Amino acid sequence: MRIVRLETFTRPFVAIVRVTLEDGSQGFGQMSPYHADISTEVFHRLVAPKALGQDGTRIEAVVEHVFSEQLKFPGTFLCRAIAGLDTALWDAAGKREEKPVWALLGAGGGVVPVYASSMSREITPDGEVERFRRLGDAYGFRAFKFRIGQKNGRNGDAWEGRTPAMIRTVGEAFAGTRVKLLVDGNSCYDVEHALRIGRMLEDAGISQFEEPCPYWQYDDTRAVARELDIPVSGGEQDNYLPAWQYMVATDVVDVCQPDLCYVGGVSRALKVAKIAEGGNKPVMFHAANSSLVTLFSLHVMAALPNAGSHCEFNIEPNAFHDVSLDRFFSPPLAVDDGAVALGDAPGWGVAPDDDWLAGAQWRESALADMETRHAGKAIS
Ligand SMILES: [Mg+2]
């Protein structure tokens, strides 16, 4: 069933995609957040011309076709744009079969535990403990992640002594409870510093150390993972599948954290999960960009045999100026008892807000327009 129309609704941070197949069925997806105008341009220039006219029921094949047709441009913006196509096609598939995406993917249920993920390096140790306790009481979160070091910080800190104080204070606050604590170094440390911080984390009962070293320095991350007892996680920026094969085969990380949208959508995220499974590694999706990426990640995690304990859930209010989560799509994601229940509505089970769409920049690529220029090459 051919893809006949691809529309985008773009605001500065986020772009929504609507796909229409030749029987009139539709689905909504979303490109990866940040610089949505650039992703939209890539979408209409590099993705749509190769996707229009293809069989929209063969999602993996369509995504692979676009990649193989754009073999000179395999980088992040192609992946970001393709994520919009892929996720719209999964929504359409779910609506066609009247099943939620988690059920299409073979999950037995759609309830997924989430961890409360702090994005803040301005917050004090006491402030973070207070926030975690409050969110734990209100929503039942039983896992929390806080930030240490500085983003790509060359061993620096937000202010002197913040990281040891955070580790000590948050660790002590939840010592002896069943709460799971994770930290994210965001590429901050060299091996020596990462090992020193890692020992502190182990002593404080923290159970996961994310991105201790610059993420592109695989040897450093591997050395830290090998030396420490605390599991080391990472991979949110890695969108190149051979990189994932290498990372898993050589044990760069203990826990794989692909970002479903950075990597190019559900089909490619499933490939990463399969690679991780081959190395007996759990997958905990990176879903820091509070938008539909969290929802997509939850649906897929529900179905993964090697799903990690929790999916990420951003706790910062209004992470994007143009995405107020209670007005961007409905129903909004609700955390109860530390988990999100995805429900049985078909597809992604949500609808973009009409006002949000109306306020976005609209653009379309249509098969009818393209056929007047040249015929699309069919998937063999
Ligand atoms: Mg991270």
C-alpha cells in the first residue's frame, strides 16, 4: 500500500509528521527534537522523495530503502528525519490493525516502569533530594537519575565540590531503601577521574554510571566499565549500527542506551536492541527530550526481551519552549506507581493537539507532485 503524502508540522524544537497511504489511512509520528527546521528540510529533500510511492506497510524495508538511497548522508539529520517517517508508519500500522504499537511488537502488556530523570546541574544536593522525595510520593517513582560533572566537562564540575556532595547526599537520603539511583556524567571525565568518581558511586550505593567518558572515546569508556563494579551505560548519541555492533562486541558499555529518534525510529532501534541482546546487554532507552520520543520508547521497551529495569522519564517542566507536555498531545503521559500504562488505543494511542498543529509551519510532499516529475524506484 503506497505512501502518497507526507506532511510536516514544524515548530522550533519539534516537528510532527503525518503520513497518508493510498487507502486514505494515516498515522502521526515525530522527528527527533532540536533544530526541527533543519530536520524538516532534510525530510522533504532526502527522505520524502525516496519514501513516497513505497509500500508503507513494510516499514523496515522503507526505512532501509531511504538509507541505501542516501548512502552519502548517513548522519544524524538523516536519522532524525527518518524517525518521523518510521514512527508515523508505525502509528498508521497500529490504526490499521486496531492495536497499540506495543501489541504489534509482541509485548504482553503496556505498563513500563520509568525512572525520574533530572536534567539539572544547577540544583543543589538538598534540592534534588527534596524533589526526588516529592515526585516519589506523588507518582511512585522508585528510580531516579541525577547529573554529575559537566557536559563534556573535561573533569570539571558545575561548582566546586558539587559532584561529591550530590553523590553523598542523594546516596545517604535513599540508603537502605529499594530506590534505585543512577547518575549521568555526560562525557565529563577522563579514565582516571571516572574511576575515582565510580568508586564514590559504588560506596554510596548508586547502581548505574552513564557516559563517564567522552562518548566517542570507546576505549576509555570500556576501560572504566572493566575496572568498576557499578554498571556503565551509554550510547545515546550513537546512530551508526556498526558502532553499536562494535560497542556490544567489545563491551564498551554494560547497559545500552540508544535514543529511538536519534537512531532513526522504531525499526532501527529494534536493530540496536537485537545487537545488544546478542551481547546479553539490557536496553534502557535514552528519552531525555520530553516529547513523543518518550512515548515511542515506552512502547518499544514493553516488547523487548532484553529491556532494562526502567525507561527514562524527563522530570524538568517545559523542557522545550514550544512543547508544553499537557498541550502537545493528548492524552498526556501519566506516571502512576512508578510506571506508565500505555493503554489499548491503536497506534501510539495519542493525538497531536490541534492548536499545536495549527501554530506550526506546515509543509507537504505528495506522490502526485513527484510522479509528474519522475517515477519512484520501487523496493526490490
Ligand atoms: Mg545521558
